[in-house]
Amino acid sequence: MSHKKSLEEKLEKTENVLRENLNTVRAGRANPALLDRVNVDYYGVPTPLKSLANVSVPDARTLMISPFDPSTLGTIEHAINEANLGINPSNDGKCIRLGIPQLTEERRKELVKQIKKMGEDAKVAIRNVRRDVNDDLKKQQKAGDITEDEMKNALDDVQKTIDKAIKKVDEIIAKKNEELMAV
């Protein structure tokens, strides 16, 4: 059953995208993944920050960025400011430190809404995958490649797989909300 394998691959990709997006949400503690989307203009080429510097976490509320080439310090600092992370970098001439501030209750609620939206987007993507697979199965049945009973069984399998994927998305979102609301 090739449709089941492709379905699971697509659902796994959707889950991975959701996890990557959630990693970029600032939860009040230092996490190098916050900088994953920061691109630095390195000699005219947008380059991921990870390629230009070492990112470490010296303590729970600080990220330290040590560039491999000290001459890029200013451009890295500029890229962080442009990324709108809500964190001001401090440059000491050798490295850049990002102090992660405590989240206010209001900001936490905004982030919870943002996380729920990410979860809803993932669920929409999952439903789109289901629709595509179901349409493909119906075409196969019309073409005579599979019987009506096989199609019904396959549709049931698809629905069970989709239900598991949606439950998994709910679990991921709930875990991130719990992490975010922990003071």
C-alpha cells in the first residue's frame, strides 16, 4: 500500500515543520533554536547565523554568539536586530550576548495564541494530505485498480492515521503551552 507510506511521510514532515516553528517561539529561557531563522548578510549573501558563529547557552537566560570571524560581529548584531526577536544584543567586541527577559503574562497569552495558530495550521495541512490521499484512492477505484471494499478499508485506514496525527499535534501544542505558562 503505497498510499499509506506516502501519507505517513507527509504527516511526519508536517509534524517536523510544526516542531521547528515551535522552537522559534521564545519561551522565557535561552534556546539556540531562537536564532535558526536569523540570516546574516555575509559579503552580500544571506547566510544562516549557525554557519558564521557558535551559539552557546552559558546560563538559563543568556545566549552567547561567538563569531568564527570577529569582523562579522557588527553584521551579526545588525541581523539579530533586523530579525525582530524582541531581544537587544549586547556586543562586547568578541562575542554577542542576548539576555532573554522574563515573559510578562500578557506576552505569554499572545504566544499561546500564536502557538495555537501554528497547531491549527498543522491540522489544516494534515487535512489537506487526507483529502489528497482520499481523492487518489477514489480515482484508483474508478479506474478499476482497486475494489470498492478495498477503497473503503483504505479510507478507514487513512482516517485512523489522520486521527493519530491530529492527536499528536494536540499533544505537541499542549506541551509547548505548558512550557510557556511555567513561570
